[in-house]
Amino acid sequence: MSSIGNIFSHLRPSTKSLDSNILDKTVEFIYSYRSGVESVCLVTSDKDVLKSIAGYVPDVVYNAKTEGSAYDYTRYFIDLESVGTDLVRMYTDQPIFDDGIIGYNISASGEIIQKKIYNAGYDDDPVLIDRYDAEGVLISTGEKELVVDESFWGGDGSLINDINEIISNEFTNNEKIIGVTYMKKEQKDQSYIRVFS
């Protein structure tokens, strides 16, 4: 059965060109819209896939270990469009799976310049984000990321149509159930679409 990577890779240039070994090990895509700029975050449970994409992965990300996952693995996330820039975005699950994720903004020289703790909400509760600088000093706390419907997506509207069509076709043709969730930052022009199996 095809992975999320193989099913959705054709939707964006940054995923279309990925090697099949990477796509086979992709468990989720997160499409992002940040103040007029769209990108895609690839999620994998194979840290060596992350390393093959990024080149350099800080130890705190590469050696992350998560307990309590129903799937018995740690997820590693990378914003594909950020690779090779002066602000690479990487994420990993928190040490306890249901607690949420940890995000890292990494400089071109490989230094962590900001850490974000995404504290998971329950059901439709918002995710609460705490930000820390490179020294671990709290910058802000409780920034809300809300579960919303597709009308809050700020990016190209055709992406929603494409995703919905793929989900419908995969269920009809292969009885494959694909999840989709829409999220939005409460105080920022940022929205997200998660597709996962």
C-alpha cells in the first residue's frame, strides 16, 4: 500500500523531486502558509531520512526518543523549503508522545536559535506554544494554534480541492483512510493542513 509520501508527493515541487526511499518512509505532510509564503513539512519516523534531507541534524533532534506512542516510534519533522536557508525548521515528538512536539529554528551554521514547545490540546482544544531563545530564556507563552475548518486555510485554495480528491479516490479505490486536519495560529497569519494515515 502506498505511503502518504507517494500519494501526495506530486502536489508540490519540493516533494515531487524526493527520492522514493524518502517518500516510502513519509508518514505525514503538513502544508504551511505563513504570511504569504507556502511550504511543506515532511514527517518521518526514520531519523536517517531526516538527515538525508537536511544534511546536518542537531543531536537534540537526531537522538530524540519518545515513549508512549501507540505506533512505537518517534516522529521527525522538517520544513522542506527551509533546508539550505539561514532558518531551518525541524521538529520532533516530545519525550511523552501525547504531550505534543518540540520545534527548533536552526541557523545556517547549525546552532539552535529558538526552541518551541507545542503542548497538545485534547480533541478540539488549542495547542499552546511556549517559545524559548537560544539560552533557554522564555520569550512567550501560551500562543494558541486552533483546530479549524478548511475555510481558514490562507494558501492556494486548489490545494484543498486536490487533497480532498486524493482522499476520496484513495478510499474508493483502495479503502485507504487518510486523515486531514486544519489548524491556524490565533494571532498570526499562519495556517496549516495535515494529511496523515
